[in-house]
Amino acid sequence: MYAIVEIAGQQTKVEKDQKIYVNRLENEVGSSVVFDKVLLIDDNGQVKVGKPTLQDAAVSATIISHFKGEKVLVFHKKRRKGYRKLNGHRHFLSEILICDIAEDKNSLTIPEKKAEVKTEIKATKKTRATKAKEEVVAEKTVKTKKETTAKTTKKETVAKEEKKAPAKTTRKSTKTKKEE
């Protein structure tokens, strides 16, 4: 079973338990969303098409995360004129999980427990990320301490060698034979 739904101004083909990326939604992470603008539903070969939308059909989804998409570079050039311009941007996106597709709004199931579980999973991932960052910072401080001790030992050995063997300099006289 699949449906074609208008989500945030774009028509998207969705199926149950599918994760999709859409333009940023205003709702919070973990909250459930119901989309009413269903254009088409296909239930094992039985196709129902709306004019333009189906009256009682709806799709429920849960917001998993909000994030920024990949960087998009826009380059303009006019040949033989020396005109070049480079701009870029990143889209604000939301990742959603389609929970249910229903032909009747009253039979639509809106999950509440799944949203709580997803937010708990995100929280544990964030703590893992912060722990990893702390470990990296700790490793860097250990490396810098080792490097500073290595530098000081090199300086000390050079100084000891200079003390042990002072440089012997001998000058040849520059006087000529007539001056002597």
C-alpha cells in the first residue's frame, strides 16, 4: 500500500514504515504529524484518485530529526565578459517516519510511544558523540604534553653538548712579512 501526499508543498510517494526527508516542518522532534492532502492511494491494485485530494484519507508520521542538507553550489558565468559568481546554500530538512496510511481519518493510528523511544535513542547518540569529543580532546592534551617534554629534552641535550666541548677557534695572523 502506498500513497501520494503533499508534504510541505511537495508531492511525495510514501509507504508505511518508510523514512523520508522533507522540507523543514515546524513541529518538534518526536512529535507526530498528520497530513490531510492525500492525492492518491493504492491498496494492492485498488487505486483511489482524488479530485484534487481524497476527502477522508490521511497519513500519519513521526518527526525523527531536523538537520541541514548538503551544500549546494550555484555558479553563474558569462563567457568572454569576465563575469563569474559563486553562491551556495544548504536546505533545512526534516527526517520523518511514515507510521500509517488510512483511507478514513477516524481509523488512523497516531503513535505516541514510538516518538518517545526515538527521542531516547537520539539522546543516547548525543551522549556518545559528546563522550567521543571529550576523548579526542584528552588525547590531544596528552600529545601536546609529550611534545613539550620532547622539545625540552632536545634543548637540554644541545646545551649539555655545548658545555662539554667549547668551540676551539684559532686565528691565523693577517700580518704580512714586512710588518713583522
